[in-house]
Amino acid sequence: MFAQPSARLLRNRAFSTSAAHRTTSVTLKALGLDAYNLGVYNGTWGGNGNIVESVNPATGEVIGAVQQANLTDLNQTLDHATRAAKVWRSVPAPKRGEIVRQMRNALFAKIEPLGKLVALEMGKILPEGIGEVQEYIDIADYAVGLSRMLNGQVVPSERTGHMMMEVWNPLGVVGVISAFNFPVAVYGWNSAISMVCGNSVVWKGAPTTALTSVAVTKILAEVLETNNLPGAICSLASGGAEIGNAIAQDKRVNLVSFTGSTNTGRTVALAVQERFGKSLLELGGNNAIIVHNDADIDLAVRSVLFAAVGTAGQRCTTTRRLFLHADIHDTFIERLIKAYGQIKIGNPLESGILCGPLHTKQAVAAFEQGVSDVKAQGGKILHGGNALHHLAGNFVEPTITSIAHDAPVVHREIFAPILHTIKYDDISEAVAWNNEVGQGLSSSLFTTSPEKMFNWIGPEGSDCGIVNVNIPTNGAEIGGAFGGEKETGGGRESGSTAWQQYMRRQTCTINYSGMLPLAQGIKFE
């Protein structure tokens, strides 16, 4: 039996009565949330695990609490999801698309409060929070169209009177383990595409953004229930590492989509591979921008500013390394420092703020360690470098360094707004430095030379999954496949042929000849 919600569980917790908290209360109410919320959904709401409090990283105030799943809850949820998958797979794909379309409309109706909750709970500025919900809406639009285009292909058969073709069928249950930095969009990429492919989805969001997970699931659940479909098609099992590990190890989960650190992703991949399951990994990024001496400097400065400072440096596609040609290095650094000096740091709900807080106190400590390592490894701090401990939240200064390309700290992804700048003389040198790190997510070259552009996207250019020219490393569109190479994991989400990872390919040969010719001309008589 699931535990029942009880206000007394939190009666001794002192919630803030500030104006900020009153704003939070209005936002929660608009999304059907309260101070205490159940964090397990599989057709009914429940939860018997630990209660986790969600904290506003800009103020340190408690937003609300969620009762997580325990292993028994997860086991029940996977049972429900497995049964729901059998119902869902029998629904024609275009009709599955119609359900996703209704979900899209329901999300759009809640875009303002849901975007505000993302800003409150994750810490990104409000335009980015609303933009993240819009990204889920966009991928839902894409998925609706995709539901009529899950095409196989006809393959010419060498045998007379035979028809050979490829068809795609659902996998079954897809487990989605998402990270704190995109608590809506990453689930949306996976859920919308996976659903039109005919799978049920079991979601474990980040424990520190559990309220957002519950809010999104409530929106989707209402659509499923209105259409008399099993709610477990969009199941939720809030929890920490124990729940994530159990999802990775459970044979009922046909595909595990994991977004997070490379170290945790390696553990997930090994657990899934041990049982011969499928995994889709979107892991770390140590992304670089190269600015050549023929680049549009104004365009490049504005791009670097957004790519390095947006989301307070907490995107997997954040620019962390900046390679500048010697001819333009000093001018570019001067302009970039001036631009950094105009960045407003503060509460992400306030107008004009461009840099909100880091998500946790641990992230602030990692930032400070990174700055210390830069100094210890021969680098210089050109701008910033300080944690803003006098403020209530987890604020730091967006930081620019000057350091060698091969310093250990440069090769380590620090999830904070630290940008390492490096001077180069030859473009081939910069490309090699771009490729020398373990991660391979996103990269960008600023140049006006067609020759350099096409070399950059060719076999001797960037080794990343996302290779841009004259745009930042972040802000990917949903129509392209999103993901990276090497320690980024090799998975692809969102557009292009990413949908194929959520289905099983079958090669089918039909003999209508009445004869039995064998392939390769073999005689067996």
C-alpha cells in the first residue's frame, strides 16, 4: 500500500514566509502541488521512500517536499508499466501521436507556472525556464508528425517470389534517468519520442528537482486518464541512486536513457550491458569554441557570452574552453571581459538577470576548487573567480581564465561558469586541442572561410557529436540528433533518426512463391 499524504510529516519544518515564498506558493498551486507531494505515479499516486525537500538555490528557502519511491514502489511501478506497454503498443502510432498532441497542449497551458517552477527549483533564469518547457512542447510537435513516419524499408530480395523488408516495433518499457539541469526538456525528448514509438516510460528525475518531475507527470497523467488509458504509460519513481541503480539492473526495462556525469554513466552502462539491455547515454561535455583571425568578432563575443554564462555554466553544452587565434586574442579578451562586467547576477525570477545561482552548495565548492586548481597549475584569473558567499543563495562570479591547453583542470568538466582561454597560432593546432579531451559533445568554429568551415565538419575536423560554425556550442534545435562521442556516451536524443533507439528493428522475409530457393544459391536437396 502507498503511504497517504500527511501534513504532519512536515509540521516541524520552518518554511519561509517571505514574498519569494508567497510567489512559490502561487506557482505550486497553479501546478496542483503543495508543500508535501507524493513522488510515485503508476496510475495512482503514492510513495513510501524518504521525504526530500526541494530548496530554492537562489535563496536557500525550502520550496516543498516530495516523498520518494522505495524499491517496493519501484517494483510495483515496473509491473504496472510493463502491463501498460502491452496496451499502448496495440494503439496505432498516429493515435499515439494524438495523445502526445493533447499532452503538448496541456503543457502549453501550464508553460508559465511550469517555467517558473524550473527557475525556482533548478535556478536558471525565468526566460530559460520557460524556454525549457517550450522545448518539450516543440519535441511533442515533432513527435506527433513522427507518429506517421515510423517507416521501415523494402529490401530487394535475390530470391524469386520473395519479399524482404525492415519493420520497426516498440521495445516495451523505457527508463529515463534525467539530471537536474534540464528537469523538463530531457524527459520530454525521451518521453515524447518513446511514446509515439509505442513504449511506456518510467521516469526517475533528479532528487533536487523532484517537484518539477511531479508537476510534469501530473500534467501528462491527466491526459492519459481523460482518454481512459493506463496512467502507467507515463510512470514516475522519484528517488536517488538506489532507484536509479535498480532501474539500470532490471530486465523489465528494455532501454535505459541516462543523462548525467560520465562516471555515473559508466556505472549505468555496465549494469545495463551486464543484462544485455539497451542504453542511451548523454554524459559530460567539455565543449570548445575556436575563434579564427578572420571571424566576425562581434558575433563571436556575443556567442561566447551566452554559451559560457547561460544557465550559470550548468548546461552539458556550456562552452568551457575558448581557443583564440594570436592575431585577435588580446582584442577579443578585452571585449569579452567588458561583456562579462555587464552581466547581472541574482535571483533568476528578476527581470534583467542573466546569471542565476549554481544548483547546490556542492557545486559552489567545485567552482572554488576549480579556481584554486587553475592557479596551482600555472593559470591566471582574468575575470571573476569568487564565490559570492555574502548572498543567501549559491552564487558565483562568471570566471575567465588564461591557462595552458593541456592543464589537468582544463580537461576536467567543472559544472560552473569557468571559461578557460587559450591562444593558438595555427588552426590545425586548435582543432587538435579541441579533440584532445575525453569528452566529445559540442564544438564550434568561428570563421568566414568556407575552406575552414568544411574542413571543420569533415573527417579531419571536430570529433564531437555536435559540430557548429558561427553559432555557440549550446542551444541545439530539436530537429537534429542530440548527443556526443567518446566519454559523452554515444547516445542520440531528439530528432533525426534518434527515434530508432526506442524501437527494435526486424528484418522480415516473406516467401509467396511456393518454392524454397535458398540464399547464396545453396542447394540442400
